[in-house]
Amino acid sequence: MSNDNFQVTKKFANFKGKNVLIGLKNWEELEGKIIAIDNFLNVVLDDGNGLKVIKGGKIAFISIKEDE
């Protein structure tokens, strides 16, 4: 099996280490820094109070927050 199957798409990899706003399909919004992301949009988010794991199927959008 090729290693290409395990590499995160470059577009998704650009989110890693960035401060983001994540909108969930249940209208909840989360803010924090993305620690890890995969091709299924499963995310590990550091929200300042600890790490949260968010399943990609629950995510409606991810938006990079501009530096303020």
C-alpha cells in the first residue's frame, strides 16, 4: 500500500497550527487552535481549556481566524 493514502491533503494541512472557528451542524461554534486534522476532517482542537476531538461528520465549516 502506498504512503500517499496516509498523507493529509495539503489544503487541510494548512489548517494545522492555525486559530480557527469551527461551525458544527448542530449550530454550535468552537474556537481554538487545530493541533491535528486528517482527510476526513476529524480535528483535534486546543480551545485553551484542553483538547477536544471533533468528528469530521459533525463539522459544517472551518474558518481560519485572522490575527487581531
